[in-house]
Amino acid sequence: MDLDALTAARREEWARLDELSRTRRLRGAEVDELVDRYRAASADLADAKTSAGRSPQGDHISTMLARARLRLTGAPENVLRQIPRFFALQLPAALYRVRWTTLAIAVGFVAVGTIVALWISSDPALVATLGSRMQLQQYAENDFTDYYSENSPAVFAGTVWTNNAWIALQCVIFGVTGFWPVFVLVQNAVGVGTAAAVLLAFDRGDVFLLHIAPHGLLELTCLFVAAAAGLGIFWAWVAPGRRSRAEALAAAGRSLATVAIGMVFALAVAGLIEGFVTAQPWPWPLKIGIGAAALALFLFYMIFVGGRAYRRGETGDLTEYEAGTPTLVAG
């Protein structure tokens, strides 16, 4: 069979099939026409594969048939049924995909924060540039710890949650720039390192660690994950592979945007710990233990639940019906 001749003869029929499969509302006669053209195109695909095996023409027909099949048989899933799938499959799979980038970001963040803290605290001249000795002493001995108890726990938890959730959302939404997540990370690492430097200068480094650890273990991890997702979207734009840049960016944006939603919930937990645990007069092992337990649960969800979902083929993206039929590529 001459595939070029087949394509020339069926081009208008295939175009009509593609048009019908993309039409949102079909009348009865159009549904019947779609079924008829679907059957005819299926026969064309069978002939093409029988005579020439896999070919660009066959792939083109397959894509149209897949779209038409979804149009005929697909149905949007009930929203209430989507929620369990989101938390059991889509979100953990998306988290699992960014696990190594998250680790690299965490190492870099700790390294920058530690370097800043040690560099500033070791040089009295640098410490002096941050304020007068009286101001810095007031911050180290009172203001730093009072920050966690100057408002009611509920108000404080809500405030830090909304602030941190907004930062995480920015990392994902503006991640396509490649610049913004890095800027946010460096800014926060320098800020944490500077605060640590002030307390180290007044021999209160232990106070800094004890007040940061309970909520910071989960809170900072969420920031690292959000930045990793944002950079993943950026990388899909830089290196789209065999897909077009727009298709790769859309797929990465859909799948990794789920991370932003997940981080809103995880940061709510971190906010509750910061508001209701950090400032409490409880033993420090208990408070840090609560933070460590929250982080352990998150990592279990990310690595073990996410790994299982990922191995089942989940990526965090929408279903084919929701996202549309993917474009086939050669090779």
C-alpha cells in the first residue's frame, strides 16, 4: 500500500474525525458520524500497519483515534473521587520525583546558612554592622525567643502558615524563571545564617537551634521541596526532550503544581508546631521530638508512598482524559 496515496485520499476524512473529537458538544447526528469515522480510521490504521508497520502516518492516525476514543467513552471523574487519588497517588508521586533535587537543595541551604553564621559571628566588625551592641543583645536575649510567644498561638500559627505557604507557592509558580526559587533559597539561607550569627556572638547558639528545630525541620523541608518542584518546571522548559517545549512545560507544570497544593497542607502542620509547640515550656527533647516525628511522617509519605505510586506509573499529572491525548513522538 502506498501510504502517501492513502494519506492524500483520506486527509479530509481524518481532519473531520479530528474536528469532531475536539468538539465539546456533539449533536446526535454528529455522534453517529464520529462513530462511523472512528471505524473507518481504525480500518485505515490496520491497513497501514499491515503494509508498512509503524510509520508517521500510522502514528498520526493513532493519535486521532485515541482522542476520538476518549471523546466517545471518557467521562470526567467525580470530584469527591479525585480527592483520595490526589493524596494517595498524584501528590506522593510528584513529591517522589523531586526527592534528589530536594536533597541537593537542603545540603546547599545548610551549607550557605552555616557559612554565613560562622563568617559573621567570627568577626566582631561584621557583627557590629548589624546594629548597636545593645540592640543585638536585646535581640539575642529577648526578641528572638519572644517572637514565638508575643501573639496567641492560633494567630501566630495562622500568620506563619500563610507567609510560608505564599513563599512555597512563589517557588513553584515562578519556578519556570529558574531564578526565583534560587533567589528565595539564598535569601532565606542568609537570613537564617545572620540570625544564628547574632545569637552565636552572644554565646546563645543553643537557644537558636532549640527554637528553630521543632518547626524548622518540616518547614524548611517544605521550602526545599517547593523550590525543587519549581526548578523541575524550569528544567522541563530548558530540556524538553522529544516533546515540544510547550508540551513538556505543560506536563511538568500540571504534575509539579500538585506539589504546591501539598505544601500548603504540610506547612499548615509546621505552622501548628511553631505556634503551639515551639514556645511551650516543655522539655526540649519532647518539642524537637514532635518536629522530628512530623518530618519523619512527611519523608515516609514522600519516599515510600510516593515511590510506590511512581512505580505504578503515576507522575502527579492529570489523567489522559483530563489533560488531553498526548502527542506521539517518533523513536
